[in-house]
Amino acid sequence: MFELAKTLSKALPLSLNTIEKQVGANDLIIEPLEHDRGNRLCVTLSDIHLTDGSVGIQNLPDDAWKEFFTELLEDCQKYDAHELILILDGDVVDLIRSGAWYENGVYPWERKRPEFAQTVDQIIRNIVQTHAYFFSLLRNMETRFKQHCPNLNHCETLILLGNHDKELLAVDQSLAFFYEHALGKTPADFSERERKIIGRMYGDEAKFLDKNTVPYFRFYYGDAGFRFFTTHGQWRDSENSFAVKANTGTPGWSAGDGWRPDIWEKLGYSPFLEPCFGDTVAAGVLSSFIMSCKKQLQEAACATPRLTRMLDELDLYRPSYLAPQRILQETRLLRQQAKHEPAEIIETTLIYCINQWLSWDFTYQSASKKLWFILHIARPVMAVMKLFGRNLHLKVITGVLKVLNFFSHHAKEGVPFSDLVTFPPFLPQNRHLNLQIHGEGHTHKPLQEELRLKDSVTNFTYINFGTWRDRIVARKKNGYRRRGVLRYFTILDLVSSQDPNARRFGYFTKDVIKWSDELDKMDNKVTAAKHVASSV
């Protein structure tokens, strides 16, 4: 498990004189040399989930991104940065939450069908177009920052693999399009050094050496100067990684086995590159339900701004089980107002999408053992409910959701100590690298945990960056509240002002966007796009 090689790999030509240590068969940790490295900043944010807008736009408006990059530039100027590393820690683009899957009649786990590649290409092109301003800021960051920061000689954006953007890696032409049109980088722009680093990360240094190949997103980033190791976090989530059964000559792995790059290498990193159970919920149920409802309501001429917005916001409910409960509360209200047609469309579509989800083989193939058992019980129960009419059917659905919501709501916050001590930076064999912080995103819960490890006086920290998303949470007693915030994490690795040969280290989080009362005006007759713009 994440064992350290006893010898250093050959030093590679980096702009700021760094050495990359190889740990295990495929892991790299950056180790900056002590001399001539100047002031360094590492900024990390995760889960910005840029979507195509077909099933709701919950992304940051343009002026919010402008503020983020302005503050980033100001930090570079304030600390006289020589190096800036911007890490987008997974789920940067969201190919799962799109109505294109429903419209094209194909889903993320059907990769062998020709419609799959066409759908991925359609979604990523729409995402890049929809968020053109953000990507222009990202592409121009290096040029702009170097103009205003005279000592900045290295500025780099690194994208890590998440579970909502992995489909992009399955279609080379779509990945190449993203690099070129979102980041301004063609396959020819990848250096041999970059190709080797990413190849070694995925178990084969030669994997991307051919200049015609398109390298994957990195799976993690580690830097001993920043004392920092980060990865998206889906490797701890059984619903968003794919469990592989052991076969003759091939090991197995599931989320409960933890961080095992040695096994992932033998499996070709398939637990994180292949479709997973979470895809069936996000693309198969939620996105399909939203898209189908909106189309039917529009055709029946009973779509209202309130219903459209509510449907577009369904992915924002936390916990997620609140979403169907909330829409069923709305249908009951509609019936009280004698608006039976839209209520019937929504209820019938919800039942259909859930039954369809329970009919797919992949739903069961990708489920954890506990979920597999629950689903096998739910399937015949739902089938029997058809005999007793829609009302009883809906009551059963609501009851199950309430039970799931109860367990989710009462689940312990944070990460158990028994899990924390198994994270790569905290393992005894890696202590000499002085990696004190393990970061991740994925859970959408900003969080910090401090560790006290046996026989160590070093400070150790786990931090989850959370994310920016509009978010709808249940209030005490009843009702819901919308809120959103962009939170990013900055690490400083600076020359000491008192001793040029010493280093000064620190880190902080910063919130850029707050929520406003405008978000709560459900009956405002505004489009989804205007709603997003009003969140600043």
C-alpha cells in the first residue's frame, strides 16, 4: 500500500528546480529543491460542475468567476509569487447531469453504442460554449498574471479526474476538444515530461508517449513543498467508483479496500474510468425525470416558471433524497389548487423513471452489496404497487425516501479517524515527505479535521474544499432554504522575510460568493439563467 521507493527518480527539467519522487509503482510526489524556488502558491477548488444547462443551470455567473480570478491575481501580487499552481480537483465539467442522455436514448454505461460518443461530444461542446467566459479566463490566466506579476515565471492549471467527467476520457476526440477549446492546449502542446508523469500515474509511463494520444486528467497531485496531497475522493465512495471482482490472475477492489494504486494499476484504473452506480441515479433517473417532465409540461401548455425552476433545481437538494419528496409536495399543492394535469404528468413520470431504473441490469451490476439487497426488495414491491394505483405507489415511494433521508440526516458528519489514518499523506512510510494535508472534494461538504497521530509531533489536517453549488437544504420544522458559496483553498510556500534560507508555510480558505434573498423568490417569473445571475 503506497510504499515508498528507496531511491529518487531522475530529476526532471522543471522551471523551478523540482524533483519528482516516485512512490510505489505509479505515484509521483513533487519535492521542490530548497534553493532558488521563490514564493509559491497552490490554489485548489473542486466540483464546479459546469453543465450544458439542459436540466438546470446551477453554476457560477460570469461576474463571480471574474471576482475569483481577480482575487487570485491579487494574492499572487500580495505574496510576490514566483509559481502558481491552480488545481481543479475533479468534476470540473459535468457530463452526467444532462438531458442529452435521455434525448438520445443512450446512457453513460452504454459505451459500446455509437450514440455514446456522439452524446459525449454534444455535451462537452455545449458546456464549453455555455461557459465560454470562464474558460477564456482560465486560458488567459498565465499571460494575464505574468503581465501583472513580474516575478511569476511558472503558472499552471491542473485538472484532476472526478466521477462526473470520466466519460470525457472515454472519447478521445471529445477530450482533445476540451483541452483545445477550454484550456487552449492541443495534444502537441503536452511535453514528453507531462506525458510520462500522467502515464506513470495510470501505471504505464509509455501510455501517452505517442504525441497523437490525448493524456487523461491526473488522478492526484502531491507536493512536499506545499505539504499537500489531493485527489477527488471518489475512491472512498462505493456509489461513485466501480467495484471489480477478483478473477484468476487479476485482483479485485472495492471502495472499502481503500487507497490501492498497486491494484488500480493492474486493473487499468477501471474502478474510476468505467461507469458506476451514481451514473444511473444522476443520468438515468434524475436527469431523465427532469427532461421528460419539462417536455411534457410544455407540450401540455401547463409549464409555469415555478415548476420549471423547481425541476431545474432538483439536483440541489441535500440530502438528495429530499428532491423527489419536494416535487411530490408540490404536486399535492397543485391538486389542492385543482391543477390536476401538471400534477399527474409529474407523478406519472416519477413512477416511470424509478421503475425504469429498477429494470436496468447495470443498476444492480454497479450497486454495492447493501444497495443490491435493497434494490432487489424494492423491485417486486414497486411492481406489486402498480396493481393498487398511483396514489399507493407514490405513498410507498415517499415512505422509502423518508427512511433514506432519516438515515442520511442522522449520519455522522466528518470522516472517522480509522479512515483518516489510511490516507496516503498520513501513512508512517510517507512521513519523511512531510505531507501534512490530505485534500479532496466530491462530497460537497466543506470540512476540516485535525489529526493527532501516534509518535508524531507534526500537525496533520484533512480538508474537504466543498464546492460551489447552489444548495437547497431543509429548514428546521418545515420549508427549504437556498444558499451557495464558492470556497477555495490556498497554500503558501514562501521565502521567510527574516531568513532567506528558511521557508514560511501557511494555508487558508476563502469564500467568494454569498447567497441572497433573491434565491428564495420561487414565484419570480425569471428564467433559470436569470436566476443564476441573481445569485451574486
